[in-house]
Amino acid sequence: MAQHDRLKIDAGVQVYFCDPQSPWQRGTNENTNGLLRQYFPKGTDLSVHSADEIAAVAAALNARPRKTLGWKTPAETLDELLS
């Protein structure tokens, strides 16, 4: 993320850095990690899984409604944002 300043300028994206060892500052990230752990326990070597298996997990998580998105799915939210 060494080019975060350029990202802010080129895409107009706000960049926020959490303090180290402060998971409460990254609630959505921590929740997503927990969802991923349902499929891949901590310490899982992802190289033993095929790209299709990983894509299937991504599709399942992107089709799962999230409270932080007003109970829309990440896929729905992205589609709305891009249209």
C-alpha cells in the first residue's frame, strides 16, 4: 500500500490506516475473516485448494447478506455502485 497517496488522488478514495493490534478498528475485516474461517480454518494452506474451490467460497460470501450493507449482499451493493 505504498502508493496510497496516488490512490487517493487518482480514484478519490479515502484511505484509513488502523492502529497495529487493534482489531476493533477493523470490524468488517474481522467479521469477514471469521466467515472465511468457516471454509478455511486458521493455518490452512490455500495452495492445496483449486482456484475453482476458492472462487466458490468467494461467490458464497458475496451472495451472503451483510448487516453493514443494510442486509444487501456485497454483490448487490457493488452492482448498485457500478450502475
